[in-house]
Amino acid sequence: MLRWIFGGLLTLIGLVAVIAVSAYFMLKRDDIPYETLESQYTSPASQFIDLPGGIHMHYREQGQDAQAPTVLLVHGFSASLHTWEPWVERLSEDYHVVSLDLPGHGLTRAPAGYQASIEGYRDVVHDFAAARGLMRFVLVGNSMGGNIAWQYARAYPDQVLGLILVDASGWEDTRAEAQTEPSVFKLLRNPTLAPLLRDLDNTRLTRQGLEAAFYDPTLVTDDMVERYSRLSRAPGHRDILLQITLGFRAREYATAERLAELHMPVLIMTGDTDRLVPPEHAQQFHDAIAGSQLIVFPQTGHIPQEERADDSAEAAKEFLFAVFEGSALAPGAE
């Protein structure tokens, strides 16, 4: 009898294993070649440049020519330069607007084994600025891009005329509220489950993550979900995204002492219902950076440049005008 029960259990376990393996391969998604993605997600403004370390970067320079005041836009985790399209449209009349894809994101290629870090991304942006001859500019970053931006401003203050932090990350979140983050992000940070999920169809998780980033989840369209999902399947991207999801090594968090080094004009924006980076962190940036401005958008999530495009771009315009006002770079200056 026991032998029969034991044999039945082994058969059941074997059947479950076969089903699990079959399900894995049914849900497994291969990489999408860069050439295929480029045919779908480049625009007439798209350009590519080779940088040190084997980086082949996708970027756009739009609006006024390079002699005009320059605004450099840096996106957040798992996003791409597409997130800045609403601002590019609204700023291009007066400014030279530059946006880029970070390694492991969008259409930017990184070498095999690339190790992502905030400091590494900071230096890639610096290499890009040097290669394109961008000497002085206003630097803008959203989410992880905001973390890169304030670290850039600390490292290369002579280049940064002004700094705009949009729902920027960088503070260590030790509060109890951190436990209320959307479950999809807790799942992706699980060191056991995340590697297993890396190669599977991530469409559903992508949609959940994007809906968590907006106050109004109806703004998350099928095209948006498809773009995020497909770009994440560029060769090598999933390895880099997994690195970031599981946490940067030896990360240098924001402190009042570090941020006190920033002496350029700084504008801080946040959505009041941001579920990914607590709005309280924007207040911490504001308290730590002398003379900074803080704008809190009501009924807005983590991506004001998309969810509140008009209001956030108008606030950016006012800040940019004040930064460039009186200089030879000011819009309309003679």
C-alpha cells in the first residue's frame, strides 16, 4: 500500500514538473534583434553614437540647433527616451532638446557582461555630452534618471547650469510605507523569482508596473505596454534590468551633506500620489538643496512629464527661462 502511495506521489510530482517545464517554454520569449526594434522605434530624429566601453547609444537632438540653450533629458528605470516626447514637443520651440537611451534601455546597446550602476550611468552621460560637444546645459532626470542627474551635478558642476528632478530617486527608503509599494515590484525584487521571470512573457507584469506609475491607469495604452515589453527584450537588456531590479551594488544614497554641494538652480517636481518614489523624498531633496523650488502636482503619479504634460512642461519652461535669462543663451536674447 505504501509503495503504491509513494509511487503515485512520484508520478504526480513528475507530472507537475512536466507541466511546469512545458509552461515555462510556452511563456519563454526570445530576444528581439536590434534591427527589428530599430525599424519600429526609431524616429527621423534618431541618431546613434559609439562611446567608450563598447556603448552604442541611441539619442535624439531636436528643436533649436546646438547654439541654442540646451536641455538634456535622462529617463528612468525600464523606460526610454520616449517618455520625454511630450516635453520635447513643448520645449523644442525655444531650446535645443537632447534625449538619450541609457545602456540596457531603449535602443542603446551595451557589451556582454555590462555592470549597471548609478555612477556608471552618470559617466556614460558624461561621455555622451563630451562626444556631442555639450558644454553647459540644464540636466533633467526622472526617477532613476533623477538619481543619475543629481549625482552628475555633484561630479560635474561646471557643466550643469540648472537641474530638474522629476520624481527623482536616491534616498534610502527605510520607512514602513516602503512596504506598501505595488506587489509587482516586490515580486521583481525577489532574488529567487526575478531570475526565473527574466525570460518569460512579461507583458502582464509590465502593464501592472505602468499602471502603478500613473494616478490614472487608463493612460496606460496597449501600444505603451508593447513598447516597454519589446524594448526590454533587446539583446542583453533583460540581464541589465535584472541587475538594477535586484539592487545596485555599493549604492551611494542621498544625504543632506552630499546634496549641499549643489549650488546651481534646482527645480524639484513630484506627483502627490507617486507609488514608486514617495513624494516625501521630493520634500527631502527640497530641504537639503538650498534655494531649490518644489512643485507637487495633484492627482499625479510617478511620470508627470506624461501624465501632466502641459503643467509640468510649463513649470519647466518657467524654470529654464529663469536659468538662461540674461545670458547670451537666453531664448530670444540678442
